Amino acid sequence: MKTMATAVARHRVSAFLSIFTVILTALYIVAIFPRKPHYSSHLPTSRPLGQGSRPTTSRAVVGNSEVPLLQTPSPVLPSPPVATRPIQFDAPAVPAELSGDYGLSDEQCDLYFPDLYQEIDRAASYARDHGNISTDDLDISWKKDGLVRAMIHDRKLYILNATYSGAGYNIRRSLAILGSINRAMVAYQGPIPDTEFTFSVNDIADPDHVGKPVWTFSRLAENEQQWLMPDFGYWSWELELVGEYEDVRSRIAAIEEPFLEKTAKALWRGAKNNDLRTDLLRVAEESGSQWGDIQEIKWASRTRISSHTKGNAIPIPEHCKYQYLIQTEGASYSGRGKYLQNCNSVVIIHKRRWIENYHHLLIADGPHQNFVEVERNFSDLPQTMHDLVVDPANAEKIANNSVKMFRDRYLTPAAQACYWRRLLSAWSEVSPKPELYDAGDVADQSKSLVDVDGGRKLRGIPYETYVLTAFDQSLNCGWFRRMFRRC
Ligand SMILES: *[C@@H]1O[C@H](CO)[C@@H](O)[C@H](O)[C@H]1NC(C)=O
Ligand SMILES: *[C@@H]1O[C@H](CO)[C@@H](O)[C@H](O)[C@H]1NC(C)=O
Ligand SMILES: *[C@@H]1O[C@H](CO)[C@@H](O)[C@H](O)[C@H]1NC(C)=O
Ligand SMILES: *[C@@H]1O[C@H](CO)[C@@H](O)[C@H](O)[C@H]1NC(C)=O
């Protein structure tokens, strides 16, 4: 009798435990369900080879931001950015020994890269027409993730504030941008203005349409107040398939073949994470075996490709073995484009919505054509490929124009450094001059960033120190918040 009672009691306890476990599990699932997996909310959505975010939700939250592109497809495309001044096609070639020089003089920057600065001039003129940049504009409380406030004072870079979440993905991008700015500054002999600025490292700088004049990798035509900067990939993309920018360029140079000897097909690898990529895969499936090598990549984590599509992955330099390379927008722009344009190949791009700092130099027709444009749904891609493949001399000419414009001129490391310095000087002319020391309340020593000279404290952390400490922030994510994907 007693044994039976014990058995019943045990049974009850175990039933209770099972129910309790089920409830706990359900609660946990409910708690994390609306969030994306931790890694995937920090994926480089503009990653060159495939996009990490899985199309798991219809909310289309990709990378760090909501993607208006996927939610409200605009029926009318804004006109793509075009050069507002005649492009100087006869500018002198950049001598090979200068193409990796981060410290060209202003005269050299103007001589070799005369058409590089259109986006800077446009944003500066927009700022002047709208009362210039105010101190309030430099506040970064308008977005909770992916903003950095920094300044240059007396040729030194300081980080004033930054908002990061997650396990360091935005910190990496920020360090790449800060490194690029610092490199362009220290390599240069001339004067650098004191200036204070903010930049965003998300694919979409302003998902809530706050309208701040922030520096960003990419913008829509309507984001006129935004200032475009070169993206983190010109520093390095810490993926095995990509890597440091100059290394990518030299690995490409080592295997580059004459155009006509390359595979006469169109190559694309990537994740199916937006409508236009789905369209590309569908068009390729229907007719692509003749003209294309178009394959999906699935990412298992931020840096790891799922095992069943691993065989499809191709390192960036190997892309150059194809005559035709397809470039697709991702969560917003796609950082892959500049790598493809480092190949002596024809880059095929659908009609674009997202603008990068050099996009006004893309020419879709005429004697200087340097890429091939197709519809956003790729409906004309099979016919376009047919036309290209039957006329290889024309295709080779487009590739030659691309190499001349992009690989050997505007996408050189030297050009990007010139762009950074021009951005700093144009911005400094329309924005407030920064103070080096904090003029505010110094009584609260616990808030002090750095103490110097008997109480005066620097407003920011010197770049040299910051690179050593930036990742400490991500260590503040405790197991509880991590479990509930709060950071
Ligand atoms: C904006 O900056 C420009 C260049 O420094 C200056 O000439 C202009 O007066 C400024 N405009 C306003 C409204 O402050
Ligand atoms: C940094 O930014 C955060 C979030 O916008 C803000 O709450 C904080 O006061 C800022 N810190 C400093 C030192 O400016
Ligand atoms: C593809 O886009 C073009 C241009 O917007 C349109 O005319 C065409 O109907 C579309 N095709 C499909 C299959 O959706
Ligand atoms: C493209 O450039 C290569 C190398 O400079 C040259 O040999 C070839 O003739 C050019 N082709 C065309 C069609 O201009």
C-alpha cells in the first residue's frame, strides 16, 4: 500500500515536472520568438557572399534594421544617381606605386580622382541650404544601436560616444571605419581640420526616418541629409571568403586572366533574403543553365556557411574567373559590389535603390559603358546574357571600361583615403568646431573618461586606446540577458 502511494506520488511529481518543463520551454520560446537568433541579428547583411539572415519572418527584419524595401516595395524607382558634371575620362592614369598610397596630396587627389567627390559636394550643399549642422545633430540618442560620435582635434582622433548592442558585430564595423579615418589622416602631410561627426554602421542608417545628417555607407535618393562614406570593407571584412581590401586586390591580381579566356557565364552566390534575389534564382532556374552559374548560399552563423551549401561558396578572388558577375542589393546596398568591380569582368546590376559613395560613376550605356543594367526582377537577364555572349568584343570593352574607372582609379585604396579627407574638410566647413576638453560638470569623477592636468578631462577616448577597449562593452552581456537575446 505504502509502495503504491509512493509510486503514485512519484508519478505525480514527474508529471508535474514534465508539465513545468513544457511551460518553461514554451515561455522561453515565446520570449525569444519575435527576436531573430542572436547571431543573425548581427549578420553583415551586405556580406559579399550571401546574406546571413534567413527569411524566417514575414516581418523582414534583416541585419540590424527593418527593411522598408521588403515591406513597401515602391512602384516607382527613383532615378539612379548620375554624374552631375561631365566625367573626365582622360584624367591621367594613377601610377601603380600610388594606388595604395593613403597620403596623396590634395593636388594628386584632384588630378587622379577628379570625379570622386560628388556625393560630398551634394551633402555639403544640402547642409548649407538647411542651416548647416548643429550641435544637436551630433547627439546620438536618436538610434539605440550602431551609431558612433567622434572628433578630430589637432590631428588626433577621439571617440566620444557609441551605441552598440550584441556580440561585437557593430564594434568591428566601427573599428574599421575609425581605422580608415585615422589611416587617411596620419598618412597625410597637410592640415586636417578639427571636426566632430557621427556615423552609422548599420546597413540602413535611419530605419525610423529621424532625418539626422549622419555619415552612412549607403542611402536612398530621398535621404538627402545623409553623407556617404566608404564602407568597412575598404578596411577589411573578417570573413575567410573576403578579407583585407588590399589583400583581396592582390589575390585578384595574382589570378586575373585576359577577359576572353574567362568562363563566359554569369556568376552569382548569395543568400535568398529578399524578393529580387528570389527572382534571380527563379529566372536562373528557368533558363540559366546555358548562361549562368547562380547558386544559393545558406549561412549557419555570422561567419559559417551551412554544410549543405558549403560546396557552393566561392572566395571573392575566384569570382574574377567569370566574364559576367551579378551584383544584387541585400538588406540595403551590398558591400560585394566593390569587390566584383575589382575584377576584369562585366558587372551586371539590377536597377538600384541604394546609393554608395561612388555610384554616380556607373555608366549603363554609350562608349564609356562600364556595367550592364537589368530590371530589378531580372526578367531581361537571359536575353541580356545572350546579347553579351554573342558579342564578346563589346563585353570586353565594357570590362575594360570598368577596370579603368573602378579597379584602377576610383576603387583604389588611395582614392578612398582622398575621399575620407575631403569628407572631413567639407563636413568641418558646415558643422560646429569641437572642444577637446569637457566644459561640463567635472565633479562626478566616476563619469570621467580620462583625467588629465588636474581635473580637465578629455571629451573622448583617444583612438589608440579605444581600439584596445571597444570590445569590453560586449563583455557586459551577462548570461541571463544573453539567454533572452537582450544583447
Ligand atoms: C553655413 O556654413 C557656411 C560655410 O561655413 C557659411 O558660409 C554659412 O553662413 C553658414 N550658414 C548658416 C545658416 O550658419
Ligand atoms: C552616449 O549616448 C547615450 C545614448 O544616446 C547617452 O545616453 C549618453 O548620455 C551619451 N554619453 C555621453 C558621454 O555623451
Ligand atoms: C519585371 O519587371 C518589368 C519592369 O518593371 C515588368 O515590365 C515585368 O512585367 C516584370 N516581370 C515579371 C515576370 O514580373
Ligand atoms: C581591353 O583591354 C585589353 C588589355 O589592355 C586589350 O588588349 C584589349 O584590346 C581591350 N579590348 C577592347 C575591346 O577594347
